[in-house]
Amino acid sequence: MDHTATLLILHLGEVIECLSNDEKRSLILFSKWGCDGSLQIEYKMKFDHECDSDANIFQSSVVPLQLVYGPEKKILWQDPTPSSLRYCRPKRIRFIKETSDITNEEINYFKSQITAISRTEIEDISIKHKMLFTMVDGKACNAATHTKSTMRCYICDATSSEFNDLIKKRASKEENLNFGLFLLHARIRFFLEFITCSI
Ligand SMILES: [Zn+2]
């Protein structure tokens, strides 16, 4: 993160110089992070050890999103292509198959790294890092929320057979709302409102 922040400051050059001393000490860099596994074709070249394999890759990465300053969090720099791999910074690549245990291990490893992260100090500039765990697909989301089945809603634990019961109220796990709305969860909420209104 120090390297990323240093390059950003270098890139911004004169823009940084226009800031007051207080503003220079109030910079916050927002980044998103996440992990995912992938399969690739194995070639015929042999490894020295037969048990080694590069068939599976598991990678975690970080993408810087916004550099803000001051109490009003004014935007100094913004990633013009947040969904592109252009600013993507790979953090750890492992030749290992993606399972929920591996995903959880990676998430815990990453979270422990984030708690240990300190400000980036470059001369009179100080940058605080804020990391958002938002780069998740269905598999990673289910692993992170300890949801065993993809047919189960990670927000309220409802299974596919329960989705049709519109009257039954289910408690939402607030911490899991960070991962966005499960489509069926959103739809049922909407229809429930609709029915109540029409009655
Ligand atoms: Zn739900």
C-alpha cells in the first residue's frame, strides 16, 4: 500500500503541492479488496515434484478507488476505471484450489494484514488507508458469511422453499448486508411491500 500511495502522490505532483499542510496530513486512500480462484489448462511440462500442480490459481488483489482530503472528504483523485484490471494490484497468488476453507483463510489473513497496516508517510504527506471488502463473487460471499448452500439467502438464511412465503418475516444479519442484496431477498421485500399496500 506504501508503494501504491507513493506512486499516486508522484502521479498527482503539483496537485498535492496546492494543498495546505493540514490537508496534506488528512489524506485518505479508499481501496477495495477481494479474492477469487480460477482454473487453467495444464501444460505437458512436468514439475520436479510430481505432487505440484498449477491447475488452480487463487489470488487476492487490491484496487485503489479514491484519494480524498479534508473534513469534507473532497476528492483529489479517482480511479477512472474501477471495474477494470488497469489499477488492480495483485497481493498474493497461490497455486491452490478455491474452497470455502481456503477463501476464509485468505480473508482472515488479509484482515489481519489490514489491522496491522499503518499510515503512509511521504515527507510532509500522510495517507490513511481504508480497505473495503467488496470484490466478492457468490462463492467468496457464501464462504465469508458461512452460508453452506448457494440456494440459501446469506442475509436472512431462507432456503429456496421458503422464498414463496411472503408473510413470514425473517431477521436480517446486518453485518452481511455489506455484500449487497441477495436478489431473491430484495424481490421478496419488494413484493411484500406491494401486497401490504394493495390490501
Ligand atoms: Zn433473504
